[in-house]
Amino acid sequence: MVAASLVGTTIEFYDFFIYGTAAALVFGGVFFPALGSSAATVAAFATFSVAFFARPLGSIIFGHLGDRIGRKTSLTITLVIMGAATFAIGLLPSAAMIGVAAPIILVTLRFVQGIAVGGEFAGAALLVTEYAPPKRRGLYGSTPQVGAGLGSVLAVVTFLVTGLAMSSESFETWGWRIPFLLSGILVAVGLYIRLKIEETPIFTEAIARDERVDVPLKDLLTYQWREVLLGAGAILMWSSFFYISAVFLVSYGTTELGLSRTTMLMVNLGSSGVFTVAVVIPSLLSDRIGRKRMVLIGNAIAIPWALVLFPILNIGTAGVVFVAAVISMLIVSIANGPTASLLPELFATRYRTTGVGVAYNLGSVLAGAIPPVLGSSLMAAYGSYAISVMLAVYAIVATLCALALRETRGIAMNAPETTPADMSAESV
């Protein structure tokens, strides 16, 4: 169960993050050469953001499947779709070969990736939390977060090795395709593992009690719309910091600070590795002091850090950039770790997959899609400090939303549900 969640999430987020790395390094020149360097970079980040706008749709589609048919079925389908789209990107001809069709196909495949990853987190989170002992649910819930970190690490490693093994010209011409094509092997491994898992006991019990609903999204928005909005708001800080650090910073370091591609990939590798290990600690602590408290601590610390982040980065040395990236990822881990247990505990079983997916992916659209694209525009208009202000605003909103949430540690996720009216009253 833990292995199925970890391996599958690692593979899906590897697929998701290699796109971000490629967008930061080569996609501007490969697919948008006519726009010029700066505009091509913005266009490349815009295609990266397309997936975030597809993620809520994916959460609805696969949330429906997960709540109606089962968590296992939903997770298996998302893995296959993500792998197929990623492999196809690796085979996609450049704009120099097929003209405007290249970026159009690229955007379409990125949208498909977004749909797949939109269904991944909720299913992976429920797979572990619905199996976990109640007093260890936070620790078990760290599994998909660790998987996301490992996916980021693996993405950076493949680009780093590929880039070091060939000239810059070869890398930009065809070498960038290798990480995408490797996805086919990884997906086959993940699919083998996921096909062997059993359905979660909580979902099985809910089916036995005949608690399924025809349209989970309808019930969710009728009875727990407040939790959807607050849950989405509470993750704004770590989502914005994560994608600025993991994606935007690679481009910023190479184009604005004058650091080499290899240096920035090493920075990304180190900070992602730190996050992957560190995220377990706040998850474990959330089993002792509460999910809400840990999320609040992370969000609150992020506010002053956001305001000094880019002034520190602008010192420009590799060591300083590395330390700033690591500190950012450590703050991210504090709020991110408990998320995979907090969100499932907020929602009723009969629409839990949909609830977790919609809340998580709504927050990801607002704080994952917008910052990398907006960051480039803000920097051009107002300087890099405007990005610090943007991140601080995200952290403030996230703190206020977390304050409004109820504490969920210790609730019974498998309690029989009564009537929708009862559930609505309990959620207020």
C-alpha cells in the first residue's frame, strides 16, 4: 500500500517536473523560437502552467471514479495517461520541423498531463490515509509528499546526467528528450505495483453500507463547499514557494544571476532532496500536535521569509542561492507534510476523493500555475522584489485560511455517515 502510493506518485510527479525543468531550460528555443529569448521563456512557462488549469478537471473526473468505483481504479488510469502523454512529448518534433503544430501539440499533451496529475494526489493520499492507523495517519500521509519530492529529485538527476553527458548543442537539439522517453520504463514498473494492491478498507466498508452517491461533486459543493475553499487557501503558501523554487528559480539563476545550468540543477537537486527527507518530520509531528497547527506554523514563517528571499538570492553566488533554496523548501515541508492527512480528514467518505482533489488542485492552480508566469512579468515591470511581495501575499492568505479550518487530528474516517443534513451541520 505504502509502496504503491510512493512509487506511483514518484513516477507521476517525475513526469510532471521534467516538463517544468525542460520549460526552464530548452522549451523556449525548441518550440517558440520566433518569439525571442525573453518572450519564449514566458511562453514556455505558460505551457507549464496549462497543466495546472487542467488539474481541477482531472480531480473531478478521477474523483468521481475514485468515489464511485474505487481508489485503485482511479490511480491506475491516471498513471497510464500521464505516462503516455510524457512519452509522446519526448517524441514531439520541434517548431523548426513542423511549425506552429509543435507548440499546439505540446500544449495539448501538457493539458493531458494536468488531467492525470489532477487525479493522482487525492487517490494516493486516500490510499495511505484510509489504510493508516488513526494515530499514525499523519506519518502515513507523508508518503505522497515524499513521492512528489522524489519525483522532483529524479527529474533533476536525469536532466543533470543527460546534460553532463553531451554538449549543450546536443542537449538542446535532442538530449532533453531522454528524460521524457525514460518515463515509459518507469510507468511500467509503477503500473505493475499498483495493479497488485487491494481497495482501501474504508471505501469497501462504505460500499457495504451503500453510502455511494450518484454525483459526488454535487454533494461536495452542497455540503462542504467551505472546506473546499479553505483547504485550497491553506495550501497557497507551500504551493507557490515550491513551484517558484523548483521551476522558476532554475530560469532565474541562469538568465538573471548568470549561474550555469549545471549549477542551478545542482541547487534544485539539493533543495528537492532536503524537502524529500524533511517533509516526514512535520507529518510525524502533526500526529502529536495537530495538522492545523503545523500548517499554520509553516504559513506564518513563510511571510517574513518571502520578503527577504529575492534580496538574498540577488547576492548571486551559488552558495547563497543554494542556502536560500534549501530554507524555502524546509518552510514548504512544514506546511506541506500534514496536507495529505489534513485534506482527507476534512471530507466525508462518499465524496472524499473528489473533495481532496478539488481542494488540492484549486490551490495548485492559484499558487502553482500563476507564480512562475506572473513572476517573469512582475520582474520585468517592477524588479525581482515584486516576486517576494507576491509570495508574502500568498503566505498571508494561506495563514488566514488555515486559521479558519477545524483541527482534524484524531477523527474517525470510517464512521458511518447518516444524512447529508447531518454531515453539513457537522462540517460548519
